[in-house]
Amino acid sequence: MSLLARDSWLPDLFGLRTERPVYRWEVVAVAVLLLITVNADTHRMIPLFAIGVFIGFTISQSGLDRHGAA
């Protein structure tokens, strides 16, 4: 998001960087967008969390399989 902000595609606030790569405002923006999208219904958010965990696990395992001990 900071690259898009530097190219003026997003607000300048997203382009601010700290010493540590903590993307505070991006996390807040994504959380607010998600809450607005699902109308803050936790029953609709739980499957999205499960899908996110599954995708993250699958991607990490495929990377380990590709670059791991053969």
C-alpha cells in the first residue's frame, strides 16, 4: 500500500513508514472495510477467517515443498 500511496493512488497516510514495518493504518482500513462488508456479523466473518488460515497454510506448505528437502 505504501508503494501505491507514493504513486498517488492511495492517501498519503498509507505511504508513511516507521522504523519497524508495522502497517497500523492499513490493518485498520482493512478491518473497517471487512466490518462494513459483512455488516459486523461475526457469523459471516468466521468462514472468511477459516479460508484465510487455509490459504496461508497452503501457500506456506507449498513453498516448503518447493524449496524444502528433496
